[in-house]
Amino acid sequence: MDGQDWFYTDVVKEHFIRPRNAVLFDSQIEDMDAVGEVGSPACGDIMKIWIKVKDGKIIKCMWKTFGCASAIASTSMLSEMVIGMTLEDAIKIKAKDILDKLGGLPSKKIHCSVLGDQALKKAIENYLDKHQ
Ligand code: FES
């Protein structure tokens, strides 16, 4: 196996070691407005994302996963990217945008970055369903 196959950038390592906006206690998500949950068909891991919205913008984004280091780093990055974004812009984010910010992931770990992206879309849809 080529060592490059498992190369993790410093940004990935930093977000894995110090995940941003991860839910540690249930009290942190008591006031959230919506939630989205997905499971990965590739590995069976689960991702859950909560959002809080004000004036059409995401003001808080928190998450919890049973996924791997790549899922943790990807969703940590995603949670920072979406805070301050309109729902309209946030729903357009693609896994590739997260990967670009991370400087990439090993090819066998790309599916891990899709989890946060899909859970966020479900959270936004959940919010829109509740507020129509
Ligand atoms: Fe399942 Fe990464 S292997 S989320």
C-alpha cells in the first residue's frame, strides 16, 4: 500500500484533536431549532447535526457522531463553515467544499465527509418543514 493513501493534512489532525461544536452534553442542544440524522451505507456510522437559526441564518451548529476521525474532522470543519450562513447557502454546501477546506482526505475516507454534509441538509429540511 502506498503511504500517501493514508495521508492526513495538519488541518484534518487539528480538527480531529480539537473538534469544534461537538455535542458533549445534552444541555448544549436543548435550545436548538432542528436536527438531521444520517447513517453511512459505506461503514454503518451515524451522524447527527443540530442547528439554531435566526433571521434565516444559522447561528449555531452542533453535531455528534459514532464515525471515525475523518468524520469528526469533516463535521467539525463543516460546523465552522456554516455558522453565519443563510439556510439557502448552507444547503448548497457539498462534501467537496469541506474536503477543499481540509486539504483533502485519504480516498478511502471520502465517504466520511459526506455524512456531515447530508445530516446538515436534513437538519435544514427539518427546520423548513417546521417553519412553513
Ligand atoms: Fe465511518 Fe468514517 S469510516 S464515518
